[in-house]
Amino acid sequence: MNSFEIARLAGVSRSTVTRVINNYGNVHPKTKSKVLKVMEEYNYRPNATAKKLSSKKSNVVGLLVIKDIDQSSPSFLADAFFGPMIDTIIHSASKRGYRIMLDIKEENDKNILNLFHDKSIDAGIFLSWSNLQPTLHEAADLGYHCGVIDFDFAIERDDSIVVMDVSDKQSAYKATKYLIDLGHQHIGFITGIKSKRCSIERLEGYKSAHLESGLEVNECDIYEGFFNEVDGNAAVEKWMETGKLPTAIFAANDKMAIGALNALHKKGIRVPEDVSVIGYDDVILSQYTSPKLSTMKVPVSEMAHNLIHTLIDKLEGKEGVQKRRTFIAELVERESTAKLRKMKKK
Amino acid sequence: MNSFEIARLAGVSRSTVTRVINNYGNVHPKTKSKVLKVMEEYNYRPNATAKKLSSKKSNVVGLLVIKDIDQSSPSFLADAFFGPMIDTIIHSASKRGYRIMLDIKEENDKNILNLFHDKSIDAGIFLSWSNLQPTLHEAADLGYHCGVIDFDFAIERDDSIVVMDVSDKQSAYKATKYLIDLGHQHIGFITGIKSKRCSIERLEGYKSAHLESGLEVNECDIYEGFFNEVDGNAAVEKWMETGKLPTAIFAANDKMAIGALNALHKKGIRVPEDVSVIGYDDVILSQYTSPKLSTMKVPVSEMAHNLIHTLIDKLEGKEGVQKRRTFIAELVERESTAKLRKMKKK
DNA sequence: CTGAAAGCGCTTACAG
DNA sequence: CTGAAAGCGCTTACAG
């Protein structure tokens, strides 16, 4: 059953069937209902592939997950960020009549842009923790519509790429300010790898909150970790050894915060009574620690929603689309943070 | 740039270009290299859509995530099972030349099969926690190639559907047997909702291990939970109130095991010194609890790998494909289980 | 509001 | 081993 058959059965031309299928409007109501009836009766479904070929538009957006070769994370999709993002992207895209093609590649794979090259997709959203700058440039230069969620605040491109980013600086500022407002004056910061831009930004946020409140920043309160649990642990141990355990700890990600939580627990230090701990990311895990971890949540769904809509606007040629938007993480108060107690166990 | 142009530039016919593109073999080496050279030179990429239309094959497999309307899980993709499964599916499919189209729908959505209807996909894999029996039947009756990972052991279909399932009974048996072998004689079981087939199966496994070892099954050692943390907690509390805390606890999923872990921790009971705890699922969380949770891991990647390959075999018309395969969960020993101590704190 | 014709970019028999 | 022709199932101008 194809449009030709439908046309024949409805006594019209294929052009008219096309008009009905796509709701073009310039069809006489009677003709339209006649065609619709036949389509209904024969359970006709237009062939998506034929439509793509003739209309030169796939109505498919690629979701290009680029794996970091170093980081052997078991599954990218199970990632706290990417899961909800993909979910949102699919829903929002669907409402606009777009489908999603999912691809996973390693960062050095020569075929990353294949989906673009063979015209399988109209646009692509890149999901990755690695540096996509070169790939994005290449794609944009070829005229492909690209979008990214830039956690690293690293994409320096003109407006040919749609990018949603998070200001790590402002977010870290917000977290630190929150602890200061709780009365804490001695706040430890477990930073991420310093070579990463996001680490630098977060550190700046931590510092600027101190500065603004007239608090001194002490280098020994800053511990450099590698975004994993072990380093959260190590930070606490180091501070305890030197006898300079802060009354509040801000970790640059949840994993390190959880490591700190565990270390404190082992040492018999109560959270949040003795020490407050706040993380960053709002990984699912954070809801299951005891005490439940307070943290900074990146508004991933909102970002994903904006990204896909902007990208579709762009590829559909809509004018005056704002191609870049910056978000700030939200504070999620749970059980691991509390007001500073006056009487503190030494 | 299209195949016609390539043909012209290489001085051959389009048929020959097609032969080269698809590696059909019956092309003279010299002709082939000539064509390849031109394709290379002009950076030619065959249009996937045109290929699909003419070959009547999309080389796309749909990943149909069907959401349970009751269960408002934040993100299905972040699910401990679906994440790694999708990952594996994409990789395995890619090696076979297939792409993945991802769709998320609610279980009562009338458009669940749209991707099939409009010929966007050659086959579909359903991912869901809800009962897919009706949907699968409908799809199979329409001749669509379908595959499922059946955690519920509920799909009763002939071999028109490819299904990979897990024997909950054998897996639960294995977990229980493990505890018995550690010397435990008093093993509590936190079962899941009894209306779910998987719960019944797991309970049977628990019982059969007891039977086989000559141990009695005591109804008061069985607590019915709803697969969430709170119920794991409640189970422990109930057992403590009645003074009948087992020396080992087997929970029908990790969340309940974690709940039990937390409850024991609060009561000052040491794990695994006083009580052993084992879960089921091997959720990522389990690696982060303290002590780290021993659990039963469903071999999701292996299942996904088998599923996609079998499905592709089937749609490519390969003969003698085994369309159903049953897996057993693997024991993951971590820190929450240990040999029964003779001297037990009362 | 409607239709005839051409075209999208490939592949598929068929013939040689 | 190679080519000419027809076709996949739609949509797109164009004409009326």
C-alpha cells in the first residue's frame, strides 16, 4: 500500500495525497476527508524513507556519544547526566516531529561524523566528557548543524554551534556562599584535576565567595583530587593528620564528596553535626548516602530541552535564535549540611 | 556528489559504482580501484536514505523504551540495566552494520509501533519493566522482527520473538546456596511484590536451596517488600522487634538490601560480622555502600549482545537461530557477606 | 483547490 | 565483469 494506491482508491492524484498526509491545507475539505478515509481504511502509513529522500530532510537528530578513551566508564548512558538528558531530548524532539538516532564512538574514531556524511541526520547533538573542539569545528565547517552541552565551558565557537553551558564558577560560588551563610568560616575545598577548565572555574567560584565575605582563602584547605571517591577520602585524612579539618567541605563532584563522607564516618566524625559536606552533580547516589548528600545539581533536563529546541529552530531556519545559553547549578539541600555549631568537638 | 557523478568521473555505469560501494565482488580489480579513487577524491558518501529506499532495508534497529505509567522513574536510561544494555546493543549492532534509533513511549501510547509502521526500522528491541505481552503480540503478528530482554520470565510466545531471559529461580537459588555454604542456617528473605512473577520465582529459589540442604523454611523469615529501600529497612526492624534477626539476609533487589544495610547500621549491628547481606541486581550503588554490597548480577551485557545478534540473524533470514536463551545471575562477592561466626552477639 | 511530470539517489534484475 | 532500464515511494515545482 503506497500513496499511489491511496490516490487511485480515493480518486485523486498523488499530489493531493501528499497534501493530505502533510496537512498542507490547500485541499478541499471533502477531498481531504475522502483521502483520510481511504488511508484509515487501508491502514496506510507513509514510508518515512521515501519521504526523507524526496524532501531531502530526515527529521532525525543524531545523538553522538563520544567516549573518552582514557576513562573506561562502564556505561555512558547510565551516567547521571546523559541518562536524563537523552530522555528529555527524545521527548522534546518527538513533540517537534523528530526522531533520534543514537551512536556511540570513541573520540579518535574516524567515523564520528558518519551519520552526518550519509545524510542520516539533519543535526547532531554531541555528548561527551572529552574535548570536542576539533570534531565540532570539522562538523560545523561542513555545514552540519551541531549542538553540545558544554560542561567544560570550553567551546569557543561563533554561533554556528548551539551550546548550552554551565557556569562552574557561578555554581561553585553559590555552593560556597551557602556554606558561609550557614556560619562556616573554615571551608575545605576538594577540587578536581586542575588541568580541567571546570576545576579552575570551580576553584575561582570558591575563592570569590570567600573574598566577597571577607574570608581568607587558605591553600592548605584546598585539596586536589581526581574526581573519584578515593581522593575524597584522602582529603579528609590529610586534613585530619594536619589537625586542620574544616567545619565544612565542598567537593567539586559527588563522588569525592561521598569519599569524604565515608572517611568522616570511619573517623567517627558526625555529618552534619561536626562537619558539613556538599557535593556537586547530584548523582543518583547522593540520595542514598547516609546522611543524604547536599549537592549542586546541574539542570540537565532544562539544558537538554533548550538544546534540542534551539537546534531544531536553527536547522529549520528560524531567525534570531539565541545559540548559546549559560546555566547555573541549583542547590539541593539534603542532610549533609547544617548550620555551624558553636561548640565544636576538637 | 552522487553515484551518477562518480560513475561519470570514473567512466563506468552506476551499477558498477553500486557494486564497488557494496563490495559485491564481481568487479574487475582495476575498475574497482578506479572507482574507489574517484570516490576518495571527491569524498563521496553514498546517501543512506536512497540506499534504504531502493534496497528496502533500513539497517536500523529500533530501541523501544516503554515506560511504565505507574512508575515515575526519573530516567529509564540511567537505569542500571538499560544503560549498559543500550551501550552493548549499539556496539554490537554497529559491527554488523546496523544503526540504532531510540524511542521512548509510555505503555498505553498508540504510537509505540510507529517506527515499524513507517519502515524506519528493520527490527525492534523492547526495553521495559511493564508487561509487553500485548504489544509484542501485535508487532509479531504484523510480521515485525522483535526482541526483548525478559526479566519477568513472562513472554510466552512461540519463536517469532527473540527473547533473552533470566531464571530468577535459579539465580535466587544460587544466592541462597552461597549463604548456606558460608554456614548460615537462619537466612531471612526480603521478597519483592508477590504479584510479580519474578518475586515468586526468587522465593522458590530461596526455598529450594533450603530444601536441598535440609533446612527448614520459616515463614516469619520472609518479608514482603515493594522493591524499595524503605522496605529493606522495615524488614530488619520487624525481625529485630520479634527477636528473630537472621544471621544472613537475602534481598530480592539491591535497593531493599541497601535499606537493610542502613537499618542494621543504625541499630549498631555489624555487617558482615554479625549479619551477612546479599542483594540482587548489582546496581551501581552497590559498589558504594559501606560495606560494599555483595549481590547477584544479571549478565545484562551478555544478554544484550546475544539479543541483538540473534535478532539480526533472524531478520537477515539466517536459518536455525535459537530464539530464546535463559541466563543465570552471577554472584558478585563484595564485603557484606561472610562466614557465619560461631560466637554471635545476641 | 487539483493534477501530470520530473526528480530525490540509490539498487535490482536482466541482458550481454 | 559491465551496462541500460526500471523502480523504490514519496515530494516538489509548475501549470491550470
